[in-house]
Amino acid sequence: MATPRISPQLNERLKAIRLAVFDVDGILTDGALVFAGDQEIKRFHVRDGLGLKQMMLNGVEVALITARKSEMVAQRAKEMGVTRLSMADGDKLKTLKRFAGEMGLEPSQVFYMGDDLVDLAAIEWAGVSATPADGAEDILAAVDWVTVTPGGRGAAREVAEGILKAQGAWEKVLAGYRVSADVAEGKSA
């Protein structure tokens, strides 16, 4: 995955984020809709899921808002431990404000990632906003951060790493996956 270039100003704003909210189609998926009979099939990238889980483990609440209703999205949210989920939501800004209000947060503490026009109001309200490299043209122009990675291919992971690095938590995340020197040398802990 490519390393994003984050300005010092954006890095400073990312330190305040306590709630990270993601659209689903075009962010956690590549945006394609696949149907098998009555069943909708979605493809999620495992790296995005790990990134979102790491944010939650390090003090950043994660929420999902989607304009579609999908059992696949509900299942994926449950697997990741995301409890703030809004589906079939035509007013993403209203839901974003409700989530922030439930947590007592100001817009400067809220991150939103979306990729198309239905996300524009939420993008404009959030303290920090992002879209994947393949976001809609008007969204690319409206956000604070355009990821190097396209939607459904690790774009959410890219922002999760950026937020955690800004907040000084990424080294802790890495340490949790590294083998200690004692284990590497065959010594018992």
C-alpha cells in the first residue's frame, strides 16, 4: 500500500479525531453491486477491517453509514465490532450529527469518508474528510484528504493508519504484531 502524504496541518487536525465514520459502497467496497438472484453480494477488503478494528482498540469510535440496506453490511459491521451502523439512510448528515451528539463531540472531532454526491453534506460538516483516489470529481474537490488507494482496495486502512499515526498510536499497533526479542531467540517469557 502506498504511503499517503499528509500535510503537517492535516496531521494536527487528525489528532483530535474521536469518531471516524465511513460510507460503505465505494469506500469499504469497490462500489460494484453484484446480485445473485435476490441476494446482494459485496466484496470487502480485509485490510480495511483490520484498520477499523485498530482504530477502535486505540480510542477512536468507528461508525458506518450507507444509503442501502444490506445484510452483508450488517454482517461485516458485526465481524469488525462496529456498533454504530445506519443503513438505508438518505440523510447521512443528520445521522452523522446524531452519532457525534450521542458522543458529545464537536465537528472538529469527527472524520467522515465518502465517495459520491450523497456524502457531500457530511463531508462538508465533518472536521476532517476524505475520499478514495477514485471518488467522484466534486467529492475529490471538497475533501481534506484524497487517499492514494481506491475504494474497496484499502482506502479505509490508509486513513486508519494516518489517524493512528497522527495520534501516536501506530507504534503501539505495530508492537502488538511484532515478535519480541526473547521469543525470536527461543527464550520463554
